Amino acid sequence: MTQASYYKHHIFFCLNQRDNGQASCAEHGAQEAFEHCKAQVKAAGLSGPGGVRVNKAGCLDRCAGGPVAVVYPEAVWYSFVDKADISEIVESHLKNGKPVERLLVPADVGR
């Protein structure tokens, strides 16, 4: 028996801040991107059960591609630069199910 997912899409934004001087997603507008995504999802009527959940995350261990976010259940990893990138992810992927190819983090990018 296959159980339906509670959310259609779940997006996690790395908001990690490193204190040791190493680069981290928090230094690259991750909090603002998270807030923009949450507002866009809500405005599009996509939030809630059966829709989209936008979550904060600690280090996702893909720092070299940062700032990063990941969409499940597809496990699609994104890097973004500004609010326009986030809006494109919401419209294309979260609303219409089509990943944004130009924003994908290459598979070999890690920490």
C-alpha cells in the first residue's frame, strides 16, 4: 500500500551561519529567500496539507553551491541569487511541477 504524502512539495532552505569565518548560506541572503518563498507560496494559494511546506534547515552540507534549497519528494537541489530566482522556483516547480534547470546544483557539489 502506498501512502500519499502529506505535502505535495516540501522545500527546505539552508539558513546555517558559520562562526568560524567559513562561507555559509546565511551570508548570501538565505533568510530573505526563505521569507520570500513562504510569502510567494502563500500568495499563490499553495500552502498547507496537499500543497507546499516551506521550512528552515540547518546545514545541508552542500555549502560550495550555496545558498541552497532542496525540494522533496523529488530531491531537487537549487542554488539561487535573488528573489526572482525564488519566484521562478515557486511558479515553475512548486506550482507546475517543472524543475528550473538553470538553478540546479550540480550533483558533485558538496561542502
